[in-house]
Amino acid sequence: MDDFNALTRLDGKVAVVTGAASGIGRATALRLAAAGAAVLAADLDAAGAAATAAACVSAGGQAQATGGDIRDWSTGEAMAGAAVAELGGLDILVNCAGLFPSGAALDLDEGHWDQLLDVNLKGAMSLSQACARRMRDAGRGGAIVNIASIQGLRPRAGKAAYAASKAGLIALTQVLAQELAAHGVRVNALAPGPVLTEAAVEAGGSATGAATAAAYLARLPLGRFGSPEEIAVAVQFLASPAAAWITGATLAIDGGALLI
Ligand SMILES: NC(=O)c1ccc[n+]([C@@H]2O[C@H](COP(=O)([O-])OP(=O)(O)OC[C@H]3O[C@@H](n4cnc5c(N)ncnc54)[C@H](O)[C@@H]3O)[C@@H](O)[C@H]2O)c1
């Protein structure tokens, strides 16, 4: 049996990471670059993506950055094309870009719904299609990792658009896993629980939010929030040869939140 560390290396692979300017996407870009992949850090926030790519390079890795709005279907093509043109191939896609805000179903407006579904679900689909076509054509397989949420598995009140987008992303993962297996492309999802990123803190907000958070943490089996890096190591695993027989899976990384 090969050494586990060797099995999780990504040397010679090219990875596209969306949402790479901050939070989980940034940590994932850094992790994959540290594991040997050449990373295209992609984000609506082009300056943030460039800063992530620079951090990957200063840590000794290989990376480029690209800006783009994944609500536009053609952005998937542009990002996949940039990976091939600038980094010489495309083996891994991490769909991490996402928006949090949600609200009670009775108060939702159409713009809010479209915005969330367009980023969290349509964006992941267009990127997956563009990248998977290139993986198929190159004939060397690949891996797609979708960052869903426990809200996609156990939806809560007040999260209509967000939960629907993440449940949709999990369903998409399962469909693509079946369609792409013949091309050697594995497709999996992660379902993080509460991870301490700026976006998550903003979504939780105010003093009421802090009190709610303390009560929540008291019930959470592992008793603390997760870190972006704890999600990033799971992305590395699922993208690596160590996960060669895993496809269509959704792995909850949630401190036990689904058990509450
Ligand atoms: N933090 C958590 O607690 C948590 C829990 C479960 C799931 N998630 C998921 O993890 C992912 C990352 O979350 P995060 O906490 O790191 O948030 P974040 O806000 O730090 O990162 C999201 C990134 O997506 C980018 N983005 C937003 N709209 C975009 C668009 N139209 N085109 C391209 N990029 C766009 C943002 O610029 C940002 O850099 C999201 O999909 C989120 O739903 C987070």
C-alpha cells in the first residue's frame, strides 16, 4: 500500500478554485498549492483572487488568478480556458463561491432568490460543464468538489433560498458523478457546518447572533466552530488519488451539527 501522504499529493495537477478570494476558497487554494497543484484562484473579487494566488506563490506553490462573475454562464468557459491556457491543463475543480443571505420564505423577493441560486447553483453547473468537457477531452480523468452545506441536508427555517441552492448542489453532485464516471471524473460534495469566516460572522451578525451562537455551540458535539483549513484538507483528500473510489458522496464536516 502506498504511503497516505503520497496518495494525497497533487503534483502535476491543475486546480480551479472559485470563491478563492476569501474564507474557505482561499484556504483551499493555499492547501491545494501546498499539496503540489498549480492553482487558478478565481473570484468576483479579482484583487482578492490575485492576493490568494500571490500567497500561494510566496508559500512555494504555483498559482495564477482570474476575476469573473459566475452568475454569467460564459464565465465557466472563461475560467476553464484560463486554467488550460495559463497552467497547462485542468484536473480539479472546486466550486466554492457562494452567497449566504437568506430570509423567511414569506418575505423573499425574486431578485434575492435569483442572486442566490445563480451564484450557488447555476455558477457551479456552468463551471462543472466547462471544466468536465476539458477533462473528458484530455482523457486523464479529474475530480470536482462542490462546497455545499449542512443546510442542503438538514434545512432550517429562514434559509429557503440558501438551503434550496445547497440541496440542489448535492443533487447536481450525484447526477454529475454518474454522468462523468465514464470519463474518469469523480464528483463529490462537502457539507460544512458553521465555519468561522468573515462572511459567516457577518451572516450571524449582531449581539443576538452572538448569544444564539453561544447557545448553539453549547449543543454542538465538538463545541466549537470549524476553521476554513479544516474544510480545505477534506477538499484535498477528495481531489486526490486517496479518494479514487469515492464519487457521488456528500461528506458532512460539521463538528457533529447534523446530530443535534
Ligand atoms: N462559512 C460557513 O460557515 C459555511 C458553511 C457551509 C457552507 N459554506 C459554503 O462555503 C463557501 C465559502 O463560504 P465562505 O464562508 O468562505 O464565504 P466567503 O464569502 O468568504 O467566500 C465566498 C467567495 O465567493 C465569491 N463570490 C461571490 N459571488 C460570486 C460570483 N458571482 N462570482 C464569483 N465569485 C463570487 C466572493 O467574492 C467570496 O470571495 C460558500 O459556498 C458557502 O455557502 C460556508
